[in-house]
Amino acid sequence: MVFDIDMIKKVYAALPGKVEATRNMLGRPLTLAEKILYAHLYAPTTTPYERGKSYVEFAPDRVAMQDATAQMALLQFMTCGRDKVAVPSTVHCDHLIQAKVGATEDLAIAIDTNKEVYDFLSSISDKYGIGFWKPGAGIIHQVVLENYAFPGGMMIGTDSHTPNAGGLGMVAIGVGGADAVDVMAGLPWELKMPKLIGVKLTGKMSGWTSAKDVILKVAGILTVKGGTGAIVEYFGEGADSLSATGKGTICNMGAEIGATCSVFAYDSKMADYLKGTSRAEVAALADTVKEHLRPDAEVYADPAKYYDQLIEINLDELEPHVNGPFTPDLAWPISKFAQAIKENNWPEKLEVALIGSCTNSSYEDISRSASLAKQAIDKQLDMKSEFTITPGSELVRYTIERDGLLATFDKVGGVVLANACGPCIGQWARHIDDPNRKNSIITSFNRNFAKRNDGLASTHAFVASPEIVTALAIAGDLTFNPLTDKLKNKNGEEVMLDEPTGFELPTKGFAVEDAGYQAPAEDGKGVQVIVSPTSDRLQLLEPFAAWEGTDLKGLKLLIKAKGKCTTDHISMAGPWLKYRGHLDNISNNMLIGAVNAFNDKTDTVKNALTSEYGAVPATMRAYKAAGFGAVVVGDENYGEGSSREHAAMEPRHLGVRAILVKSFARIHETNLKKQGMLGLTFANKEDYEKIQEDDTIDITGLTTFAPGKPLAVVLHHKDGSSEEFSVNHTYNEQQIEWFKAGGALNVIRAEAAKKA
């Protein structure tokens, strides 16, 4: 079945005219990203938009939500006054399944434990015309790639790895739930026109190198914030040589460099994948407009002229990489990794190796990994590390079982987990003798922040391709280089692993008995969405209060966060996922992972009312009860990582009025604006040092709040002295209205009431 074929036909019918009009308006050839962006404007324009400066209103083709973020997004959507979503939308149940024993038992426990949430998501999807993918169906991004992504389309998703769909030539962008509400309500979706980073791929991969190594190298070049505010566009003969799922891997992990999204041009590999996943009709339609689904010829000829930054990578020379620990941009070619392990005194013994996740769970990934597991059997080698396999979807899982790949993993002691996110997002009941012992794991996932996978600060997590992960699992030693080193087998013989082999697509085609899809009701008006008033997992939302119309004075300093402060630090996942639909309960994890700059501890801040130290959420609740607002101060790239809007909603709910940092990650800054909060940056980053533990803070200039006009912060120190400095913001007129109204949702609700 081809989903939403009529919508796809409309996109392709209008594409040639829109591309030609854009080319004429700009007066020059176009990159692929520009073609897609200008073809998806909410309203036509006669004036070009400036990259990195102009705010633009877009009309995405579709919305995708995973179960953890869908709860809050749909709780917000319920208040909009619409009977049905305005664009095709889906919910995917993949985040709430904990990896503990194995797929069958873990899934059964999840369905029982999360019944209330799944019933809510199923019924609200039914009511509002949303496609529902049941628990066990697969990870959102793999399911989207298999069923919904199409070349030249535009989608938003409430998960930071939504860009995975760029593997099929789609501009797919991770957002917070409030942005999804805009699009589902038929309103324009706003984004600052992205800059463009071009990555020219030449040559062709071979041997141990995989598509994962492209993005691991790019992450090392650009760092975790080098792609912020930009779309990364891959092109060249090397790009065309990669499989569609390999392209998806690269686009998926582009989230780790802060990129708005990443995208590849339409080619025969994408057509093959569309046909292989029963969407030959989409491939045929794409073929009719193929020239508009690729950059113009002049862009290929002189790319430096059309991109804001250009990177070139020769796939003939690209080495396998391993990135980490603790950050996904610490990139090591495999030839230098062993030396890095020894020099940094990182634990050499590999305790657990994990393959799969939304980044690397395609048939190609699994088959290449299985070829190494088969070698271990044939060459009499034991798997020295624990080894887990996470299929990306039921379609992939059923097919690899049919083709004997799961049996191969079973023979080497591999544990197959449910078709879900699991350990990648902290949903992992890890078995370890001493949680404080320094240890190493390696995954084919995308993120490796401290505590990300197992909640343990002592775990050194590294990221690599499934092939390298599997080889290192066989060795049990991170200093092993499969390209050059030998292993001793059970017979005492020295053997080498051969290069991995695999298949881009199954030779016998994909197969599945029940993909896990539930279509919505034809008419949802009679469907009841039930949320128990006594539930500790679901809570109907109350509107946030509007701005009082004055400057904000007498604010308390809640925390001055030091160093990396991701959305995992602000609103942890793992066991907290169960409260994603209950704003008050999940707010008890607010900023508990952030490091306090004044004592280098987590979840321990000074209460200005009592002078005692306590947990961050409890301290903020005390301020709120006493009628005080507060300020959170942060470092560089504050809020990097997941798209979770809970990291913005929790501070808002508990009474934090402003977040003041050196710099923001894109999605988090937008989420703060959507919730009616102030997201501010130091005009002079050195002013971060002026913040003292006992400060009372004023924010002035709000009565004349305007785009491009700085605000001021006044610090009142404990010794009676004061100092003032300037702070910047990126709010436009619309976003200032959100602030004044108390949040974007209040504006949407008011507009819907006018039309009623």
C-alpha cells in the first residue's frame, strides 16, 4: 500500500513550476535544498530570503511523532479546536519499550506497563485522523523511511533524528511538539532560512568502510554545533553510489552536528529502495521530475559558489571511524583508535556491543553484521563481549528472520531486542556488577553523552558502524583493529576477519505478516479520548499565564550550568519517559543532570530563601510557591541533543522565566520561544563569569521588546553591589507575540476561537 499518494502527486505536479519560478526570482541555478524549501513556502514570495537571517513560513507535507513526544504534542493539539489534522500525520510507539531480557518478553511487559499511554495515543489518533503504529512496529525513522518518505517532500517530526528521511531525498526536520501542532492545525511553520553546507563525496567505499563512517568523519570536522542553522547537502558520484539506507544513516546522525537536516539528491539507489518497499508508483512519479530532485548542473560544476561552506571527502580513502567517548564529534580513524584508548587510559575491555537503532538497522546493516557473526562461527571464534541486536522495524525483523540472519546471531550468543529505541535512548536495564566501575561499550547508535545509554556516568560509550561494532564484540578489546590485527580462535590458531559483505536489499524481497499499522477512524467525532484525572502518567494541560506587561525583576538564580548541558541533562529520558504525558510529574527531573558551576555537583543548588542546598526541581518549586520567578544560566550550545520540548515546558511550568546562555542549539531555542519563555544569549560571553551564586536578577527592556533590539540584565549581588550588561535575542514579531500571550498555543487557541 502506498500511503498518501494523492498528496505526493500534488507535490510533484506543482514542483516544476515552483522550481522555475524560484530560479527566475533568484536569478541563478539552485541547490536541491533550495528547490525543496522554496517549493514548500506557505505563501508565494517575490523576494528572496536571506540564508541564516530571514524567518520563513513553510507548509510541510506531513508530520511524524514518536510516542514519548506525541503525548505532549497531542495534548496540546486537543486544545486547538480542530476536528482533524490538516496534513497526513502518524504516531509511532517506539520509545517506551525497555530493553531488559529480549524482544518477546520486553514487548509484552511494555504493552502491559504502558497500556494507559498506548490507549490514549491510539484513541486520540483515531479521533483526529492520525495513523497509528503500534508498539513493536518499529522505530519511527525506519518506519517513515519504509512507508512515508519521498524525494522532494518536506516533513517535520517530533524527534531530533527526523532528518533520517533525507536518505530518500526529503527535507525532514526535527522539531518540538508545539511546532507539530502548528502544522497539524493547518498553520504555517516558521524556520529561519537555513544556510547550506555542501559535502561533495567522490570515489566509492569498499571493504570495512560504511556510510556511517562518512558522518562520523563529518562530525569530527564540524563538531556538535558546526551544522547549527544549516542544511547539509550531500552530492557527487560518491553520494550516488551509497544505498538509500546508507544515505539515511548519514542524514540521521546529522542531528549530532546540530544541522537543521541533511539531504541527498534523488538517484537510482533511491528508486531501488522505493520499489523494494512496495512504492514503485512513487519512484515512477519521481522519475518524471528527476531533474528537479537534484541540484542544477551548474551547482555540481562549481559548488563553492552556491554553498556557504564546502567539505570534500574521498570515499576511496575514507577509513572506518570510532567516535567518543562522551561526545559524538570526537572522531578517531580506526588506525589511530587503539593509540587514543591507551593514551587516554580509557577502559580497553569491551563489555557490551550493541547494533541497530534508528541510525543503523536496515537490512544492509544487519546483513553485513551477520556476515561477521558467521565468520566467528566458521573460524571458531567466541564473541568476547555481550552483543545485542535491535531491528529497526517489524518489516526488517521478519525478513532477517526468514533469511536466517537472526539464527546466525543466536549462534554467537547475540540477544535480539524489540523493534524499538531501547538502549539508544536510555531504555536499557543493563546488567553490571558495579555501576561505579569505569567500563566501555560500543554502539552503532548516534549519541554517546555520559549516562545516555545506561544512566551510568562511569560508562565510556563509543559510536561506530555495525560492522566495526560486531568485529570489536568478537575481539572484546577496543584496541583491536579488524583491518590489520589477528585473533586467536578456540584451537589456538591466529585468524583474521575477512571484509564484511551484505545486501542493500533482500534478494527475495521484504516480507512481513503484521507491520503493526492501525488506520484512523473515517469519522472520529464520536471517538472519546479518556484521560483519568487521577493518572500519574497523563495530565490535561492548563494554559500558561500571559506576560504581565512589565520588566521582570527580583528573579532568583536557579542554577548556573557548567559545560555541556544537553536536553538529556535538562529532562532525562530513561525511567522518566513514563511521565512524558504528565507535565507536573516529569518536571521533577528538571535539570537534575546539569552541573552546578558553583560546586561541580549535579542536582544540588543553593536555595536563596533558606541558604540550604537541595535538588533543582524542589528548589524551583519553593521559589514558585513563594511567588518568585527564576533564571537558568548556561554555557555553549545549551539544549543540544533531542528535540524534547519537555526541556522547555518543565522550566516554564515550574516558574523559570528566562534561560540565559552563551549559545543555544536550534530546536531548544525554538521550543523555549513556543512556550512563551525568554531565550537570551550573552552579548559578551565573558559576562557568564559575572553571575554569582546569590544573585537576584532583573531583565529590563521588555516593555519595548522588539526584533534585533537587545535587552539588559541587572545583577544584584549579595554584597549590595549591582552590575548591568546587554543580552541578545533572536525573537521576531510573531515570536514576541508568543511571549506576550504566554505561549504560541495561547495564540493558536485565540485565533481558533475567533473563527468558531
